[in-house]
Amino acid sequence: MQIKVRVTGLLTEYFPAGKGILPVSLEKPLTVKEILQQIKVNHQLVMTVVVNGQRRDLSYVPGDGEEIVLISPLAGG
């Protein structure tokens, strides 16, 4: 099973060379929260999860080929 994780904002720090997209291979279906644990991203840094244009929560289980977009809170200053 293959999915893509796309990130914005502060979350790009967790991805190789600052790239905002990470392909993830899964042996079995996992929730978004479990996927975040697998790729070592703190779920508390995620403000919004969007899959196929629809807002989802951390308990959502994406299907094969889906792209998860993770949006972090905006940093102020």
C-alpha cells in the first residue's frame, strides 16, 4: 500500500532536504496518527488533515494511492 504525505509550514523541517512530499509504503492500513508516528512527526504539530479535498481527523484511515495534506499552525511574529 502506497500513500503520499504532503506538508506545509513548520512540518517541512521533518522531511528530507525540506521537501514537502514524502511517499510512504504501508504494510497494512493505518490511521493518520499511526502514519505520523511511523514517519516520526509529532501529531500535535498538525492543525488540519486534508485528504482528497476533505478535512479529516487523525483517526482517518487513508486508502491506497491517497495523498494526505498536513497543515501546521501558522507561526506568528
